[in-house]
Amino acid sequence: MIHRLRLAALILLAALAAPLAAAPADEPLRVIMVDVEGGAATLYVTPEGHSVLIDAGWPPGMGGPRPQEGQPAPPPFDSAERIAAAARAAGLHRIDYLVVTHYHVDHVGGVAGLLSRIPVGTVIDHGPNRETPPPDANPAFARFAPATLYPAYEQAIAGIEHRVMQAGETLTVDGLELVAINSDRHLTEAPSAPAGVRCDQATSKAEDGGEENARSLGFLLRFGEARILAMADTTWDVENAAVCPRNRIGTVDLLVANNHGSELSNSPVFVENVAPRIVLLQNGPRKGADASVFDTVRASPRFAALWQMHSAERSPDRNEPVERIANPTGGTDGHALHAYVSRDGTIALVNPRTGHREAYPARQ
């Protein structure tokens, strides 16, 4: 009789627990764009509590905010500490996947420091560094060149599970699917993709800011019906090849603007083809967020909103209202931007500095 009562109790507990286990299915994907002062670091947290971090910002002491006139100098800046603090605030005790999109200092520089602060399960990248410094490069430049940083990165991740991700491959984390659109300058085949639009108006741009930009590992992230595009520093010509003559991506709900919103990327043909509803600029005060990019994204056929990591001091007349800027000119830095992405495509953006929130319904 006692055994039967115990069995009945276990069955009842299982029945009560079932709705709790299913609850995360109704919760949103959290996207936390960390302020690494013009570098890159975006944390994706699934309802089940698993995580993907794309890029790790600068090395210690690089990329920090400028002192404000009449104010004491800020403490030395550390991207890794801001990222680890954001992860802890999100309830994480580890980062399941760290993606290093390419080996420029503002993306890979914080890896070693991050690994000393929080465990990482798997590191993902596009393969070996492809950028070599010019033979006459000065020592200060060479110190932070990809050819110098890459061996240090290899040493830092030694002993951690490591995956080289090719274009077209997929990483699935709970209900979040990351499809590699481009990697090491190769593009996904996407045989069923539709024809691109305005491809006859595509132009070429030779300047790319360094070979590693064009080699970036970029993703289409799918969460239910929602689609997020994050292609790191992918450059103009690679963008155009991704959407013309076939659109290998389709349309998206949320775009993390390429190359910090630099005019080396974000070509009009590319932006029109992916047609984002919401655009995030992971810019610095004087890095990225070029005037022409503001104009391009606002002309996108489904454009609804633009949010910025920093005020754009080089194009102040293009800035969004201050409630959509995480770190406005004259204020303190270090504030993140948060997006909450529901499976039906509804997206809410939150500015934690002020608590300002805006919701954007799912596409029709």
C-alpha cells in the first residue's frame, strides 16, 4: 500500500511539474547588446537559460570612453568585465557558446580576459586568420594586428572545445537556430532562395577595412517565426553577393547593422533585400554609425525603428531620440541595449539606462 501511495505521489508531482517544464516555450529570447565602446559583444539567452555570445570586445585598456572635460579620467576599460557582468546579471554561470566572428582587435581582444572570468563551453570561429599586416607596418599597429592576435587567441582557447563553422552549417541551442550565412568569405548555397531585387543597381567597394572583415562569420538566427541577422563586419561586396542575384537570406525582423554601422558595409541593395523592421547599431561615439547608413536603413521598405549603442558624434543630425540611445553624449557609458524576441516575431526593445520600452508587433 505504501509503495502504491509513493507511486501515486510521484505521478502527481510529475503532472504538476509538466506545465512548469513547458513554461519557457512562451518566454522570449533575450538579446543583450553589451556596451564595449565601439567593439562587438552580443549575448543571446534562450528561455531555457542557455547562451551564445557573439564576439568579446577589446583587450584590457583599449577602447574605453574619453574623459569628459572637467571630470576625472574613468578607470581603465575592460570589455571582458562588462560582458561577464552582463552574463551574471542575466542569471548565467557560464557561456555555452562563444563565437569569434573574425580576428580584429575589437572583436577578439577580450577573449582571454573573458575566459578568466566565466566558463565557456565551446568556441566557434571561421578558421585561421587570413589577414597579414603590410611589411612596413609600425610596431604599434603590428601589436594589435590579426596576425599577432590570432596566435594569442589560439593559446587562450587551448583545451576548450573548438568548432570551425562553415557557411551553410547550423548551430541549434534549444529553440534558437543559428545558420551560418557567410564564413571565411564563402556563402551558404541556399538553393531555394528567391531572386534578389534591384541587383542591377549593386555597386562594388574595394575598401574593406582589412581582409578579416570580409572573412567574418555571420548568422541568420531563427527563433520560431522571428529572424535576426548578425553578420559582424561583413563588407559591402560580400553583402551584395549574399542577396544578388539570389537572396540567400530572405527578409528579417531584426538587423544588427554590419561593421558597427560603417559605410564600408550596409549597402543599399543589401539592406533593401533583407528589409529589416528594426536595426541596432553597435557603434561607438566616433566609430561606425555613418550618416549614409542612417539614411540607408531608414529607407528600407519595412523599416520601423533604429536603436543605437552610442550617440553618433560624427553625424549628430542623424541620431535617434535619446530614449533610443543607450549611451548619449555627455552621460556615463556602459549601458546595454536589450531586445526580447518572441517566437511569433514580436520584438520589444528596452533601454535599461532609462527603462524606456517599445514593442513592435510581428510582421503581417
